[in-house]
Amino acid sequence: MSGSEVDLFVIGGGSGGVRAARIASSHGAKVMLAEEFRMGGTCVIRGCVPKKLLVYASRYREEFEDAAGFGWSREEPTLDWSALVAAKEREITRLEGAYQRTQENAGVTVVKTRAVIEDAQTVRLVNTGERVKAKHILVATGGRPNMPTLPGVEHAINSNEVFDLPTFPKRIVIAGGGYIAVEFAGIFAGLGSEVTLIYRGENILRGFDEDMRIGLRDAYQRRGIRILLGDTFTSIEKTADGLSAKTAGGETLHADQVMFAIGRSPNVDDLGLETAGVALDRDRAIIVDEMSRTSVPTIYAVGDVTNRVNLTPVAIREGHAVADNLFSGASITIDYSNIPTAVFSTPEIGTVGLTESEARARHRIVDVYRANFRPMKATLSGREERCIMKLLVDGETDKVLGCHILGEGAGEMSQILGIVMKMGATKADFDRTMALHPSSAEELVTMRTRAARFEQS
Ligand code: FAD
Ligand code: NDP
């Protein structure tokens, strides 16, 4: 490429950015993409992918234990944390290379540098100072973990560092009650740490269905995770054998690591957005319309930097749509309804559609179907374990409004339920589907007795 004129300049080589760049290039556009850290972005380098690998690692402990109930004898297995971290690193390095090659094979020019916006159609490459003229700019810079302001916070870690800890934390305290805090509490408990989860509210996973929140809290407590509710940290100190953290509720917690997972903020600092006139909201997310257009006509934004639904598949869909809209004459908008999502805790939560409280706020009559059972595997393993499934149905149209599952395979089930709900399935459709036996999922099509009906007068 001659260097300084492109049809599309993409800032950020994460989920949204790489998809937009590749698709734009496939439509014949001249594309340059800048990535300041590692290709693949949060999801590949320090998010979904390494997280799921650690989730797999963490589940072996219970598998080893459960095996005894099925006749296996075993020796006490041990974890080599360094070997796990090294294996994880090899895999994400492989993926990083694959992302780089996919871009290059698609004809995208990848520059490994920070990029900043100079004006509505100019981007500056920070490493060389080169200015690139662009007909369109796409900001796909993602987000970063929030840290609180409190004495000793510099001793604490967040999700950026947790994947590469030099030594395994035998005791870890995790602050937060959202996806990341809950997932890492499960990971470290499974790997053998003594885990405390500290959350400011009345129960973890605000925004999820109540039955899932209660079910997971109970399951975590059964697994030995200590959950401190209605409390926050006030200070952290280094001690001779680790860290000592004080809470507003008067507790002193001793740990090898203190991790904050208290939300993320859009990466917009020093990006030149204000100079270019790009409007931000109160949380400093870029304001976009339904076509991901910012307040500046030549500048677009997708993914976490817009703080719409902060999930990888959403960022990918948004990036793809921007490329199609700009370079193939399409007018695609994203449908944000019924997005399936999972919390990769152990046990796992899988969910799609409305929670019970959302359904009751939006629909006149809501029927609730609930199953709470001991999964078959637990009979021989002897593990005290429950699987909870819940369907919310519109009492007037019979349409299924929400499906919530706590238990093994919940995430995988929710992906399929997402299709079912996109097609507008009714409870009668579930009922006339033949059960697959023996499975946990068969409960979804055999829940005949309504647990409750809520009717607004
Ligand atoms: P990102 O993937 O964050 O990419 C942004 C890129 O821009 C980064 O590589 C960054 O280095 C680069 N960048 C920033 N500023 C500049 C600049 N000025 N110049 C050049 N480059 C720049 N989502 C799921 O769907 N499922 C999960 O299981 C899941 N697990 C997660 C676990 C964790 C621990 C975390 C933190 C997130 C998880 N997510 C998950 C969320 C998911 O990672 C994000 O929603 C997704 O990565 C957003 O994609 P993006 O393109 O908006 O940004
Ligand atoms: P979340 O927004 O999910 O959760 C943040 C948590 O931190 C909430 O419990 C919140 O409490 C709490 N919190 C916020 N501010 C403070 C504070 N000042 N002090 C104490 N607690 C605080 O953010 P995460 O960081 O967990 O994850 C970021 C996003 O990444 C997720 O929302 C999700 O979109 C994505 N993600 C998706 C995953 C998946 O799909 N499996 C996995 C991991 C991340 P409160 O509820 O009271 O506000």
C-alpha cells in the first residue's frame, strides 16, 4: 500500500475490528488496521479464550473426585500451574498468529502500533508519526478493567494480570459480583485455592434471573467458596506472607492475591475523539446510532467501546455490519433481542431472553415453569448437586419469553435455545418435542406443571 490513503482505517485488532477489516477488504476496500498490543484483542488474549481454557482446567478436580463413585481408584492429582499457564500461552500465541495471517491474506495492512485520531479523516500512527488519510475510520478499541481508588490498590490485580500469575495463589479474594468475578471464583476454587468473593450488593449476578442467582450462590457455598455480601474493600496492605485486605464491614481478609473484577470502561482516553468532535455518553462510551455511526459522519464505532452489549459475538456482528453497510450498499442493523449468554461458573449458567422480573414487568400474564433436580451423574458420584431449569411463558400468547439453566452444559443448551426463541417458539412447541433420554435437557420439554402464574389486574 502506498502508505497514506485508505478507504477504512480500523483502530483495534479485537473481535469487532478484525471482522470489520476483513469484510471491508473482501468488498474491495483498501483497509489498514492498527493494533497496539496483541492481535485478537481482549477475547483471544485475556478474555473469553484463556478464561474458558482455565474453566476446563478447573473442572478436572471434581471429575477426578467423582470418578471414585464410578469404580475408579485414583491417586491424589496435583496441579502444575506453570504448565497450565504455558499451555494457555502457546494456544493464544497460535491464535494471535492466525488472526494476523487472516488479516494479511484478506489484503488488510496491519500496523502494530497505537493509533490516534487527528481529525475526522486522519489517523496518526504513534510509532512512526505517519499520518494516514481515511475515507472512514472505525473505532474498535474495546475496554479495560476498572480499579477502585483505595490505599494499597497497587498490590491488587485484575483480569489483565490474572492469566499469567507467576505463582499459584493458594488464597485469593475476588471483588465484584458480575461475570468475571463469578467465573474466576469458580476457576480458582476448582484449581484448589481458598476463595472469598466479596460483593457490594445483596446477591451476585445482578440482572440475572433470581433462581439462577440463588442457585449459583448456594452451589458456590457448597463448593466451599466464601461469599461476603454487602461489603467492599477499604484498604489493602502487603504483609510478610501475602496481602491483608480490610473491608467496610470490619473483616480482615488474608490472601496471596486480591483481584478486582468490578466492571470495565471504554478505551477512549487520548484517542483524539474529543478533538474530532465524537460525542461520548456519561460513562465515556462512544454514542452511536443503530448503524454504529458516531456524531462525526466519517467515524464509526463498534464493540465494547460503545458499551452496548459487551460480548464478543455482538462486537463481531457490529463490525461485520459496518463493513457491509459501508462497502456493499447494505443497510444492516443489529437485533439485540434474545442474545444467548453463559456465565462459565461451575455449575454453569446459560440464559436467553427475559428474566422473571423483566417478563412480569413487560407482559400481562406470565407463567413460570421450574425444574430443580439432581443430575443423574450425581447419583453415583455422590456429589451434592442440583440442576435448575426455568421457562417463562407469555400467558396470553404461549410464547416462551425466557429460558434459564443452571447446571452442566447450560451454555451449550442456551445456544440452541437462542435459535428456538428467535423462531418464536411457544410452550406448546416445547411440549410436542420428543424428549431425548436420558439427558438433563429433556426437562426442558417435559415441564408440564406450571409453578406459578403472575397476572396483572
Ligand atoms: P477488544 O477485543 O477489547 O479489542 C480492542 C483492541 O483494540 C485491543 O486489542 C486493544 O489492544 C486495541 N486498542 C485499543 N486502543 C488502541 C489504539 N489507540 N490503537 C491501536 N489499538 C488499540 N465475551 C463473550 O462473549 N464470552 C466470554 O466468555 C467472555 N469472557 C470474557 C472474559 C474476560 C476476562 C473479559 C475481560 C471479557 C470477556 N468477554 C467475553 C468480553 C469480550 O472479550 C469483549 O466483549 C470483546 O473482546 C469486545 O471486542 P472489541 O472488538 O470491542 O474489543
Ligand atoms: P460486570 O458489569 O458484569 O460486573 C461488575 C461487577 O462489579 C458488578 O457486580 C458490580 O456491582 C460490581 N461493581 C461495580 N463497581 C463497583 C465498585 N466500585 N465497587 C465494588 N463493586 C463494584 O463486569 P465484569 O467486569 O464482571 O465483566 C465485564 C463485561 O465483560 C461483562 O459485563 C460482560 O459483558 C463481559 N464478560 C462476558 C463473559 C461471558 O460472556 N461469559 C465473561 C466475562 C466478561 P453491581 O451489580 O452492584 O453494579
